[in-house]
Amino acid sequence: MLETIILCTIFGVFVLVAYTLGLRNGQKLSNNKEITMPELNPVKAIQNEIEIHEEKKKQEQVDIMMANIDNYDGTSIGQQNIPN
């Protein structure tokens, strides 16, 4: 009895996952977007996230440097510290 309930619950979850994936892919097809498979290798996925984070950090540093150049008036007033 308990096994039947557990199997029905697991099967229901699989049905919901398949339904949501189908909806998402259907929306992409109707909007002429490319359908791609998610990254299955967790190491590559984490490396990609680290690279994105580092790029954002470098861009933030460049933005602060440019703002410091724009705000420079011969003194340190209005200057921001550049994070490491």
C-alpha cells in the first residue's frame, strides 16, 4: 500500500516535470528561440558561474575607475575605492 502511494507520487512528479519542460520548449519554439540542453557536467557549470562572476567583478572595477576619472578634480573628494 505504502509502496503504491510512493510510486504514484514519484510518477506524478515526473509528469509535472515533463509538462513544464514541454511548456517551456513550446514557448521557445513559438518565439523562434534556440532550444538548448542544460549543462549536465556540474564542474563545467560551476566553472562557467565562476567566470561570469569574475567578469562582473572586473567590469565593476573598470566602471569605478572610469567614474573616478570623471570625478577627479585634483583632490580625493568624490573618489571611490576599487574593490579587490
